[in-house]
Amino acid sequence: MSAVPAAFRHRAAALAPGLAFIASWIAVLEVAARYGWMNRIFSPFPSAIAARLADVVASPEFPQALGATVGMLAVGYLLACTAGVLLGLGMGYHRPTYALLEPTLELLRPIPKPALLPPLILLLGLGAPMKIAIVFLGALFPVLINTIQGVRTVDPVLVDVARTFRQGTLKTVFRMILPASLPMILAGMRVSLGLGLILVTLSEMLTGSQGLGAQLVDAQRAFRVQDMYAWTVVLALLGLALALSFDALERRLIFWSSRR
Amino acid sequence: MADLLDVQGVGKTFGAPAEPVVAIRSVDLRVAQGEFVSIVGPSGCGKSTLLQIIAGLLPASTGDVHLEGRAVVAPPEGVVYLFQQYSRSLLPWLTVERNVSFGFSHLNGASAREVEERCIHHLDMVGLADFRKRYPWELSGGMQQRVAIARALAAQPRVLLLDEPFSSVDALTRLELHGLILELWGKTGLTILLVTHDVEEAVYLSDRIVLLTRRPAQVAEVFANALPRPRRPVESREDPRFLGLRHELLTRLLKPE
Amino acid sequence: MMTRKAGTLFAGLVAAAISAMVAVSAQAQEKKSLRVSIIPISDVAPLFAAVKEGYFKQQGLEIDTAPTAGGAVGIPGLLAGAYDIVFTNVVSTIQARAQGLPIKIIAPGSAIGDGSQGDGGAGIVVRRGEGIKSGGDLVGKSLAVNTQKNIIWLYARAWVQKGGGDPNQVTYREVPFPQMLDALRAKRVDAAFSVEPFVTISKGDPALEFLGSPYIAVQPNLAVAQYVATEDFIARNPETLKRFNVALRMGIDWVNQHLTSKELHELLSSYTRIKPEMLAKMPPLQAAPGAVDVESIRKTAVLMKAHGLLTGDVDAAALLAPTAR
């Protein structure tokens, strides 16, 4: 009897071809770099990157940088999700509020959020407030818009159920509309998470203070090329970890949504 | 018996002022406490719309509805509407038990213990006490409808409004649910208003049958049902009084107007 | 008389021969048109003077200048082939070399003097009256630098150390040069390592005080920047680089003879966008060096190692191509 559960083995088998594909490309890169087919100086050299990765992770800067990036992301993201959901519930459910705020929303939403970095740096400086602000502004809109959509597309039967059982507005919104909209809200939150990571990394790269982005740019400026790639790998793994965690959370929260 | 429900001159028009669609022209109806009344009519005649107006879910364009003398403008206390699409009316993120408690747990401070007991009691009434920890989507159609009924009853209404509740279950389940409804009605003394397109169902279950015309709806005729109670699934359906009323209703419904 | 077939064959051979000759001669020819990446500051005045006075043309060279933000950008561009020659600060050059990038210094760039000709035009500005007088006073305070871990950051730290303070107890904040004085006035930083024209502007503000140049205090006659090229380019274009140096040194002489003249101010304002009136107010330009000071580079490398910008050693002399001496 195998100690590894069947479900895991099944999933591992499904992933195997894809992983082999990735591994073969890494091998190609390694060979190309070793035999000088690519510009040796600036190209990624997998074995060197792996070695530098080990050093980077073991270095004292690593927990600091990781903590800084994740910290700023977490604060900005959670603020954005809270604000986005609450505002979205209000705007989705209450027509006059929507009419009031929608033009402003439409004006602000299309602004590419990286464009907000220079003004934010001028207004808020280079530290935590600026980083939290940019993550907040970037993460707000997908959550907000998806919440509004989710509220709007709640099954009218469910709304009438709340009505016939005489639930007040507040109870209807939080006990019925919010759970019913959760699939759409979570879809928005997933996009926001990716966007937040991009923006916090970008702000770190531009201000060179703390965090994974700052370390990456630091390595670039000092021509420590393989270090730079190692930090890139760290960022990629962070993104992956965040995505997988989000998936797990989503599965627990909306286990019911495909069953309707 | 006092009139519980008084529907007077209720009409409903939909659509833009330029192109109005008159769903209901004018309906008068009085229902006494404890009565079981069915509303039948051709497809699309506005039966469900009428029921929703009585439930307070839709406003009437003309006329009004009074419940115990008080005007109905929003869903009133003591009235529960049961949806035709029962599957969609159950909250999929809640267990059966929590769905049942959804109808009443928000009301003044019952303790968790009391809420649980009330849920189990009503689930027991519909024979689903063992399924209380399941999710609605794990149950069959008939079971889901029974959960909806349990939820409605747990809210302890005086009036139950059923909108074609059995039209999407299979024939045998339908017969079981008929038995269940009659049993519950007998136990609770509820007033029930049932909208259905199934004439036999109307005759089997109710005290009176209101026949509506094609759209724009009006009351064509109200039939008193002389079929004796208690009603039995096989014997009552063979009773000449059943067959006679059924004959008359079907003839009227199938007549081209 | 030739048959048609023979005629075609002959034409083909001739064409092939001509192509071969052209190809061979192209390989043997060195590059005459050079793309030079520069930072638009007064340090590259000799290059622009040499262009303007026609010295490069005399040597048969054409110079196309491209402004960039500095060594961190220029050197990758150099290695990618976007530029032939890059003007870059010495710290970037040493770091690149330490990482094994195949570049060498091919000509002198600029040097900070020893203070005898003026205060060098770059240095520490503070708010007057707050009691910051030396590097040691910056302990526990914040200093604006344009980029972390560059030459400015390095010499600021050395200056703190010289003033008796621990450079690790100073907070270095990245602020772009144009915003430094505002950040200082708004008390977002306690001191700023600024450059011209902002240093001269700060001298006109009674609320601010110029303390002096960390470069001059720590390492007089610092060879702050040079022109570099790839080893490959150096190997393939020795004649061109010789001529480049000839023309450049003529430009250096011209600048050194016109240090306070109106012509120099006009030249500077043509590529730095600082107005001539402003330039007239600024202290005179430092004299441009005629050769690369290897000793200065050695000292810079030692300082870099001491402050964590370099692990291992770099042979300063090996950084120079023969033309740079």
C-alpha cells in the first residue's frame, strides 16, 4: 500500500508532462549558456541562478525583503478588499449610491495604476504609506467592480426569498447578497492580488528602499546578473504561493458554487 | 369564519406607458381563515403574478389586498411565499438545517438551542430530519421542495402561498407531496393559497377553486369543492364528485375563448 | 567568343570576387562613426567641445551622442551593442569589472579637484542653524542621495566616517536631484548630497547652507568618471580609439583654457539645458584630467570594499586600455 494518497498521485501524474516541458527548457537554457550560444553576461544561467538562489535565501536580507514586500502587499490588499466589497455592496444594492459614484469610478478605473506612482511618491514620499496607497488603488477596482456585478446578478429568486421572510436590508445584504456574490467577488480579489504584487514590486523597484523589488534592482545596478535572476525567481515563487493559497481559500469558501 | 385575506379589484399592468401589457384586469377574492383555495387558469394568465401581489412581493397597479384588515404593501408578517423554482430558492452555501432556520433565526433572540430544535422539528414534519447536515444540492428535487416547505413552516406563518410548487417534480413524488401538504395543513390550521395549472391537483387538495380567464385575467368562476375530507390518494380520485368537478374545469379551460 | 553559359559563369565569378573583396575590406576597416552614451552634465564638456571645434572631424570620426541616466544603464547598453563608448562613473565600472563584464577604460572623463579651484560644485546641503556641520553630525539623521549604493552614496558614507560617525547609523533616502532641496526644506530629509545647478540655487537660499564636497574631503582629485568600451571593440578598433583620444584631449585642452569663458557657458547650456546666466553664477568648472589616474581608481576600489560595494579585489591597472594612459 503506497504511503502517498491516490488523489495526490493522480494529480502528480497529470502535472508530469507540463513539468517535464519546463524542465527541458531549463536544460536548454543551461546548455546554451554553458556553450556560449547566448550572450553569456546577461542571460539566465540556470545552475548559477540556483546557486545564487540558495545564497540569497540564506542571506539576512532575505527575510527582511520578503517581509517588507508581503507586509505592504497584505495591508494595501486587505484594505482594498474591505473597501471594495463594502462600497460594492452599497453601490450594487442601492441605486442612488450607484448613480452618484459611478461616473467617478469610470473616470478612475481606466488609469493605468503604475502611472499613479510618480504623483504618489511626491505626495506620500518613498515609504510604507506610498506603497500601501498604490497597492490599495490598484487592488480596489477589480474587487469593487466585481462586487457590484455580483450583487447585480444575484438570482432574483434569492432576493425574493429574503423579502418573503422579511429580512431587513442589512440582513439581506450580509446574509444573502454577500454570500451569493462571493464567486464574483473572489474572482475580482484574485485579479487584485496579482495586480497588487505587481504594483508593490514596481514601487520597490522605483524607490529602491526595501523589499524584493528593491533587492532585484540593486543587483541589476551592481551588475550581479545571476543574483538579479535569483531575486526574479523569488518573486515568481512568491506569486505562485499567493495564487495557490488563494485557490485553496476559494475552494473552501465557494465549495457550493458549481453545484447550482 | 372571518375573512383573513381580502383581494379587491386587483389589477396589474406591466411595460411602458406607451405599450402597456395588462396582466390582470381585475380580480376579487376572499379567503377565510383555515381555507385551502386553489387558483387555476390557462398558461400565462397571471396566476403567479396575482399570488406575488398577495404576497406583497409585487405592487398592484389597481385595487388592494388586505390581510386581517391591514393593507398589504410589502411582504407582511405571517405570510410566506413558496417559489416555483424551489431549487433556486434554497441557499446553496447553507446546510439544510441552516436553510430552514434562515426564515426565522433573524427574528428576536431565540437561543441557538431553540433554533436548532425548531429546525429539527420542522424537518421532521417533512420527513427530512436525517438530512439536516446535508447541502440542498445533495438532495433530489422532491426533497428540496420539502426543505422549502419546512423552511416556510418553521417561520410559523398564518398564510402559505404556493406557486406551482409541484409542477417540476415527477408524478409519484407529486402524489407524496400532496399527502404531505394535506397532513401539514391539517396539523397547523394554516390558510393555503395554491396556484397550479394541474386541475386534478386543485380538485384533490382544495376547498374552493378559483378559475381565471386568459390574459388579461379576471375571475371566470369560483367552484366550491364538495369532495369529502379526509382525502385519499386513490379513492378520492375515483370519487364521482372529483370526476365531475374535474370534467367541468377541464372543459372550461380547454374551451376556445 | 564566349558561349552564353560561359558568359554567365564569368559574370557570376566576378560578382563573387567583388563581394569577397568588399567583405574582407569591410572587416579590415575600423568603425568611424561612434555612438557615445553620455550623461548630460558638465563633466562631458570636453567631448562636446571636441565635436563643436571639429577635432573629431579632423580625425575622421563622427560622434553621435545619446543621453542616458548613467553607468547602470549605459554599461548594459554597451554590452548589448547599443553604444560603442559609454561615459560612466568609476564605481559602476569597477563593479561591472568585478562581475566579469569585459569592459575597459579607454579615455579620461572628469575629476573632482582638490578644493583649490572652488568647492567642486557638488556636496552636502543642510538647513541652516540646525547644527549639522560635519559628517559625524549626520548620525541618526537622514541624507538624500539620488540613488542608493552609487558613488554619491559611497562618498557620503566615507564623509560620515571621516567626521567620526558610523555610516550605518545614517538613513539614506533616494530622492531625485531636482527634488532634493524641496525635500530638505520640507524636513523630509535632514541633509542632501546635491549637484549643480541645485548647489548654486541652495547658496541663494538663506534657509539653507552648503557644507562642502565629500569628494574633496575624502579623496582629493578623485577620478570620478571615464569613458569605457568593450574589450572586443578595443581589439577591433585600435586606430579609431587612438584618434578618439587625440580629439578628446584637444577638447580637454580647449575646456581647460576656457574655464570661465562665455563660450564654455554657451556650450554647456546647449546640452545641459541650464541657462547661461545660471552657469555664470556657478563656480568654475573643474579642470578636466589629461589622463586616467590609476591611483585614484585603486583608492575608490578600496573604499568600495570597505562599504560593501565590492567583494574580492579588482586590479585597477587592468581596467585601463593602453589608450587611456
